[in-house]
Amino acid sequence: MFQSVLLATRVPDHEKCKLYTRQLINVKVNPDNGDVSIQESILFAKGSTELKPEGKAFLRRFIPVYSGVIFSKPEFDQEISRVVIEGHTSSEGDDKTNLQLSLLRASSVYTYIFYDMNFPTKASLSQKILAAGRGEIESDKKRDNPGDRKVVFRFQFRSDELKKDITKSSL
């Protein structure tokens, strides 16, 4: 859940739950590295690069909170060198098509965030953001798994210190 992204703010668990509930943000967070996954079905129709209305609504709730955490303390801002928006696809279809689809999905998320949204840390986030397509690289090769069609927000750190803090806090 969103709780792992908020670990860096050292907010008590009961407060994290309140924020999660208040913001209605439902994401999957990898506790080992802080990657935030947003399932494709929320953002895009199958085979599409156009954000669905519910995907736009989700991003309007999620991005200001996510960005706010990144810029909540100078040490977070300094340690997080890049935020990568990664588009992913399932194994259905050929490699070339899936790579293009994943890149265009990441680009759609980027375009929506920076051309259609307004939030206090927008200018600062724009200096850290990178859109990338991963295609079906991390997908289940044995079956078409809709859970593989997703967008991931990944932190790149200048050093391993903040990453270690996040990992320790999530245990």
C-alpha cells in the first residue's frame, strides 16, 4: 500500500492509515526499494495509451501527495536524484509493440501530470522526472497477466543511505 512511500516522512502508522484513507490512494509499494506500482486497469484500457477518466482522477489524488513527500525535507530532495515513470505491459503481443506501448503509456502519464495538473511541487518534480518504457521485460511469460500492465514510479537515489532508511522502516 501507499504506506511505504510515507515511511520516509516518519509518520506514525495510524497517521499513515488516516492519510491513505483520506486521500483514497490505492497503490502497491515494494517494501525493498520503495517502487510504487499503479495497476494498468486503473489508468488505461487494454492496448490503449489514452488515460481513462478514473486514471486521471487517480493521478490528481496521488501525484500531489507523492511529490509532496519527495520535497517535504531537503534531505529527501537532495537524495532522490530521479523519479522514473515506467510503463509496463503484459506478455500478450510482440516485444516491439509492447515496448512502444509501455513507453507511450509512461509518456501519457508524464504529459497529464505536467500539462494538465497543477500542484505546489510541480516545477520541482519536473526537474527529477523521466519517462521510460519497459515493455514486457518483467511480465509473466507463461500467461497474459493483467497485473503486469502497470505504471511504476521508481526512485533513483544519489546514495544508498535513504534507501536503507526506507527499507529498515518498512520491516
